[in-house]
Amino acid sequence: MVGDDVWPPSNVTRSALDAHVKAGILRPLTDVELPEWIVPSANDREPNPPPGYVVCFLSFLDRGFGTPAGRLIRAILHYYEVELHNLNPNSVIQAAVFATVCEGFLGVPPHWNLWLHLFKADMAARYEGGEKFPLRVGGCTL
Amino acid sequence: MPTSNRGWQSGWFYLQNDGGLLSAYTGKMVTGCPQKWVWGAPSEEQKRLAPLLAGLEKLRDARVTAATVATAFHKRSLLPLAQRRAFMFEMTRGVPWAGTRMLVEPVSASDIAAWVAKTTHPDLKNSRVVPMRPKKGYISLVRGLVFVLTSCTGFLFSPVSIPFSALQKMGIVRYSLPPVPEDREIRAKNRARNEEQKKAKEV
């Protein structure tokens, strides 16, 4: 269908995730039954996470996202009524920088009203032939 | 921020949603921009933000940028968006690293530069290091805040004698915790408990 956005296949490998574990930004695998993370299978044309799992991106880990998720990122998803895959890397680094400015420079816990004052959300879309098409991934830009 | 994050959408994998803290995956697509996305802070809260905005202005004057902030959190080996045992401003020597920092050993300058180049802008990879609270040499915001206090309330403080934390305790900067779903439940429980206590007093 013209304008229909599709998920690109995942190019994430076990070694890429292991490198993030080594760098301390992803938890190591400790549970065989309920692994902390799963490399998508080659058959997964689009995400089909098992119950209890979400879809995350390597680029989010490099930008300050981690689990268990902190209050600010949870509030962002809750307030804007979006899921993790609706954010994009720039939005994630914006949130991480904001949390750091609050805690490390202003000396207060992440301040929600200051967040609302400084940031607005917008719908990211793909434009084709003058028409606007929603994105399957990264549709909410902060 | 980088002008292009080309190909990031292919970097997906499945991550355990600990305790269901994150919104469950349904494959949702954003198809519109609800009004509340652009509302901003409630108008009655705007004036309470003045001390924080003055603090931000001072940081801007001190040339604190997204890259310097990213350098600071990578240097301390932190994931700002993950749960941590301690806030960054509480990270004194006595605070155990587990549950707060991601690594025990210091992160190398070259690793920090590579991360910052990838996540902010390649030209900013060697951004200067600005110490964060409570490390010695952090940027003091007291003078800017005192200016705000003086102009708003008429109080006069000596800029060097009042630390920022003291201003918070005085109620000048009110906390505004990011709202999460369980807050509603906690508030309902608190309300019920208060009503019970009130009834008990009346009896």
C-alpha cells in the first residue's frame, strides 16, 4: 500500500548486545526462563515480543535509557500515552540530559513542571505526495 | 543533537519489562498530536519555576551544553533514565556504586568522547568536563537564585552563605515528581487513610 510504513528488519546481534553488557549499560543474562533481553529471530519480520517484554533500540541504551526504567521516562510514556518504540534517539537523549541537568546541576530530582515548561511533543510523520503518513517507529518527537 | 540517526530503527530487540514499569507493547502508531502534548506547565505553577529557570540561565551563561551534560553522565557511568538508588546530587563517597553507577572502574576519556560524538554531535566529542553536584567545583547557582528571591519576595540573602539545598528546604523550589500510573492508587489510599483518621478523631 502506498505510504504504508513498515518495520525494518532487526540488525541486532548477540555480540552487539554483549558489547552493551560489557559497557555496563545493559544487564547481563542471568535467567534462562525469563532472559533480561532477547535477540529477535530471523523470522521476526516485525516485532512480536513475548508477554512481559517491550521493544527497545540499541541507540536508546547509548543515550541514557536503562532498566528498571526510572520515573522520568515512565512519566513521559504515561503522560503522552505512547510506548517506548514511539520515541526516537533524539527524544531519549533530550530526556537523559534533562534528568542530568536537574539532578547534577540544579540539585533537584527531575522536575515534571519544568519538563512540561521546556518540552513539547510533536507527531513525527513521513510525507509523500503532499500526504502525511504516521510512522510505526519513532512517531513521537520531544 | 545529531542531524541524522540514520538506520536506528533497525536496532530493535526485546527487553524485559521489569515489573511492567514501561507501557506494554501493542505496536501502537502515533496518528495525531493530542492537545496536551503542547500545553506546557499549568499556569499556576509557572511562577514557581522562576528559581529553576534562573538556574538554567546561569548554566547557559557558563556554556553548559547538551554535550557537556552527556559527558558528565558518561564520566560518572550513569544511565539517567534508569532507576538509581541515589540522585546524582547525593552521590558522595559513602554511597555504594551498586544500583547507582553502571561500572565500578572509571570510564576512559576515549569511550566518553565516542559516546558523546555518537549521541550529540561529532564536533562536540571533546567537550570540556563540567563537574556535577556534589563534586568539588560544580557550578554554584546561589547568586542567580538569590536574585530571583530578592526580586520576587523582597528577602535578601548573602549569596555565599545559602546553599541551594537550603533554598529547597525553605520551600523555594518545590519538588514536582514526574507522574506515574501508581500515583493515583497511592493518592486514593492516602485519602482513604486520612478520612479514617478524621472519623476516628470525631468519635
